[in-house]
Amino acid sequence: MQTGENEGGQQVRQHTVGVVAKALEVLEELIWGDPRTIGELAQATGVEKAAVYRILNTFVDHGYAAKDDEARTYGPGPRLHAAAGALQTASDLVSLAIPHMTALRDEFGETVNLGTLVGQEVRYQHIVESAHSLRMAVDVGVRHPANSTALGKAILAQLGPGAAQIPLTPTPASPRTKHTITDTESLERELERVRARGYAIDDQENELGAVCVAAAIVPDGSSARHAISVSGPATRMTAAMVERIGARLVADCRTIAQMLPRARS
């Protein structure tokens, strides 16, 4: 990779966006330093004052910086605080979930997934794989449609009536398999069933031959954004097995949710 020099004489890699690099320097000063004026931030970062001024105005407009008009200083904004809180919560959640996920894998012998609702999709955040040679597995970071997964349906059900529109805008959605629910009316009926029994089922809706059961993690006073699922081949995931897994998931997810406020404190 070729390198060059920025205005401060620092070595930087080619094919990068200079204004983004400058913005990140200012952002780091907002995160780690005390509130400061434009001049002080310019001196700390080596970025010219005019550029710092434009960067800060953009941050303020988007909630990533807050301005004290009286002191003429800038500090972290509400969206920056929210992002930091979300990262801490995600770290806490994984730490709390891993022992439960491992125990679920050991008890039922199938792959266990922790997922997070991101827009219209579920992102797989942590996975404890089954030891079976024939197992259902996906890579961390992969996203699947919320409407076709037990993880997604478990979370959507806890968001209340109308949540079926979240993954199905615009409609109709593209089906993952012939069993995928692709219209809001059918999905809303399915979410009602999820609320009634406490857990969601993906019966070959995301992948043919795979069955998945999931329950949402609902912290006190917060909306559901996370869920844990157990997934396996349809040949092993019998109706009795699904019912046992569902009951255990509901109990474990409730325990994790109750622990989250203490983990954040």
C-alpha cells in the first residue's frame, strides 16, 4: 500500500478519504478529551480551524457533538453517548449469554445463536456450534431477514402490533424458501402466536431442512433487540424437542434480561 503525507506531515495510506480521517481525529478528541473550543480542537488534532468548524457543525447536526454556546466549547453529543452505551450493552450481553448458550448446546446437542435486530434483518452476534457433523451453522456477522428467522420473529413479537411491517417494507418480501412468510397480515398472525407461547419457530422458512426455535431477551424498561435461538436439522428437531427447547429458552432469556441492568452499572 502506498503512503503519502497529510497537512500535518503524518504518514497516511493512499486510497483513503482525507476529510473522513480529519473527522475521525476530531471525533477521538471529543470522546477522550474535555469539552474544548474550535481552536483547542484544531491545535490538538492538527486539523485546520475551518475544517474543524465544518466537521463540528456536521457532528452537532447529527447528534454526535453538543455545543455549549456560552463557553463556545464542544463535547460528545447524545448519539455518541448512545453508541457507546450500545457497544457496552452488546459486550455485556455476549458475556452473560455465553454460559447459557453453552449449556443449551450441551443439553440439546444443537447449534445456539445470539442475534440482534438491525433494521429489517437479524445479525448473528455470537454462535456456539453443535458437535454433530450434520449441524446448522452460520458465521458471526451474517444477516438474515427478520421475517424468515425464529430470532427475528421472537424480537418482532415483543415490539407489539404493527411490528410485522418492519421487515416487510416494501411488500411483498422475497422468500428464502417456499415456507417463508412474505406478507404483513400473515406475519402479524404469526407474531400473535409467538406472543401467546413465548417463543418463535422457524420451520424451514429460512433454510430448507432446518428448524429453529428462539426467544427474545427483553430488559426491564427496554425494547427487545436481541434473541437466542437453537437450530438443527428438521430430522432431529421434533415437535417434542421444539417444545422443550422453547420452554428452556424463555426461562434463560428472562434470566439474562434480569441481569443486564446490573451488567451495565
